[in-house]
Amino acid sequence: MDIKQLIAAHPVLAKVAAAEETVWINPGLQPFASVRPTLPVGADDIADASARLRRFAPLLQVLFPETEDRGGIIESPLTEIPHMAALLRERYGGDLSGGRLFLKRDSDLAVAGSVKARGGIYEVLKHSEDLALEAGILTGYDDDYTRLAGPRARDFFARYKVQVGSTGNLGVSIGIMSAALGYRAIVHMSADAKQWKKDYLRAHGVTVVEYDGDYGRAVEQGRAESDADPMSYFVDDENSKDLFLGYAVAAERLQKQLTGAAVTVDEGHPLFVYIPCGVGGAPGGVAFGLKERYGDNVHVFFVEPTQAPCMLLGLATGLHNGICVQDVGLTGLTHADGLAVGRPSGFVGRVMEHLVSGEMTLADHKLYDYMRALWQREEIFIEPSSCAAFQGVLDAAKSPEMAAYIARHHLPMDHATHIAWATGGKLVPQAQREIFFGTHLAE
Ligand SMILES: *Cc1c(COP(=O)(O)O)cnc(C)c1O
């Protein structure tokens, strides 16, 4: 691929390829009503996923008692963070002009401690329901799903494998859920995956296979191994519609929380959402769900590290999974381990083409600064990858690109609500947190 030609065709890539922080407004954004009929997924798919999660809720309560307080529904709090908003204004000059700032705390999701608890767990449950119905272990959707925690079901699932390639959090989500049902769970992990995640998985009976190479290699190997085994199911993070739909269910839950917090979302009250992005499944699924709920009144932005802006490359060039960050001379290496992905999901990119409002990128050192700030001001810990979301908030408040976007769409910012989507953190051990808090990278 010729970098010069790419840059000539898409000038924003000059900054991206130079690993400079970038704000990219999506020129392909279109009114949701015109995009909706063209999408390969729809509102009934989300409703179907949501109903499936409700069917499994009694089982999840049995397998994971920590989910009892929400009746077996894995959901996270929405917390207003005014002190963080004040810090962003005082320290960085990012004034939200009277808009409110919230943190969606998927960092605290039960079972997996990250946003992957949405898509990952959903996909394992969907696969298990399919297998159990086919084998007569479940007689129908109205059967008692807690039966799947019994010895007959466990013996049945133990004949099957579930495998996944992961930088860490997806592996935790898929591994823990699969092992809890009795599957032989195998997680193929890239070199940048944190040691504690490998230890955690092994302690839960999951087989962890380690690779020297990056995420792409771990996925490739895992897929090849799984494909060679008819009793094995591979969770394909790059193309999975099920993962995507599991994430999309977040929106109906968020809508209830916003209503509960007296937040209106309509033409006079825009909603801005900033989500850290890796391969794209989590932010894409959430974004799709939000567009189905709020249409043009929600403005979704993805945030990526300057060295791994794969979705930005895919969207800006229209090449999707036909381009990777190495093609423009970037390394793909970043402290944001959850976002360390070199090639975006083609499926997600094509769905997002006309839905996502834009993207921001940030330098790694800021991840730690935002992490410390959130802890100091709000006493909330989230992992460094998650902190990318605050770059979105800041750029929305002060970048010229966003000022132009806001003016073009006539958005009343004094009545806006901003949500930074915290994607992970709960399971990070204390010793690892101390290391993060002590990490200061050069600018
Ligand atoms: C996986 C992950 C993301 C992004 O999800 P993708 O589906 O890879 O785009 C963001 N933050 C954290 C902490 C993650 O683990």
C-alpha cells in the first residue's frame, strides 16, 4: 500500500500516520432514518438478544452470585462525575458549557469486569442455548434455564470446546463464562496481554496459550486450531454478529438509567458518547444500539491510541479490514492493551460507516494522567485503556473540528449530556493498580 497516495486521497491520514493526536469528523455520517434500512442488523435483532439475556438471568444468578442484586442481569451503574468535569476544565481548558458529564461504568460489570461482559458472555450463552436446544437438554425457550447448571448439562458441555483470541479482556469474559458452564475453554493470548489476566484465567480452569506476536496472530492460530476440531467453537471477534448484538443491548438499559437521572435526549438535548475502540465490536455494538434508540440525537465518537487507530484508518479510507496500522507506518504498540489492535473489524466498520460521528486519537501518556485524575477527583478506578474516553470529552469541548461539527448540526451544548464509556477495570489487582498509578510516560 502506498502511504503517499493514501494521504493524498485522505488528508487526515497525514496526522494519523505521523502518530499525532487527531480529531476526525466522519464525512459519511447520514441521518439515521436513511441508514437504518440498509443495515444488516436491526431493532428485532437487539430485542432478540435482550430476551435471550433475560432467559439466562436465572442461570447467571446461580453461576455467579454477584449478579443476584440485579436479578442475573449483568449491567453497570451510570454515575455523574462533576468533579472530573471540573478538572477537565481547570487543567485542560475543556469547558462543557453547562453540559453534564457521566461515566458509564462497564469497568464494574459483573463476571468479566469490562465491557466484554456484554458481548462475550452473550455469545457464549447464545451458543450454549443452540447446543442445549438441539440436544434436548433444554426443551424450549420457556424451559428452566437453571437446569444448565446441573450435572447432565455440565457433562454435555464438557464434550465441547470454546476458543478465542484475545488481548486480555475478551479472553477473560469468554473464558470465565465458558468454564463456568463446563466447557473446555481455551484462550489464545497475544504478547501484550497482562500476566494477571493469564493467571486469573488459569485459576478458573481456563487453558491459556501464549503467543510472541500480536493480537492478529493469536486470533489466526486460535481460529485454525478451532476449525480443525468439529467439537470446538471459535468466538470471532473480528466478524461476530452475536458479540455485536450483545453489546447493542446496552442502549435500552442506558436509556432507563438516563431517564432515572432526569436526562432528556431529544433535538434540544443532544447526547454525546465517547467509547474506547479496539477491533470495533464493543463500541460499534453500543453505538448501533444507541442509534436505534436515539437516532440523530445521539452523537457517538470512538477513541483510539495514536499508535493503533485501526478503526479510524478503516473508516477514513473506506478500506475497513483491508488496511492495518502497519500499512501507514505505525507500530500498533500501545499501553492501552484493550485497544492494541492493528486491523479493524470489517463487519463493524461497514455498519458504522454512516452512523459514527467521528473519532479521536490520544497519546499513551494521557491514559495514565486521566486515570489518576479520575481517581483523585471521583475515587473511581478504571484501567488505562478505558481512560481514552476522556480524550473524546476534551476534544468535544475544545477542538476546532468539533466546534465546526457542533455548529453544523446546531447543537445546544448547554443542554448536552456527555458520557465517557469506561470499558474496564474492576478485576485489575491492587498490585497492578499501584504500577499503573506510578506510571508516568514522557509526552
Ligand atoms: C475490548 C476493549 C475495548 C474495545 O472493544 P473492541 O471490541 O475491541 O473495540 C475497550 N476498552 C477495553 C478495556 C477493552 O477491553
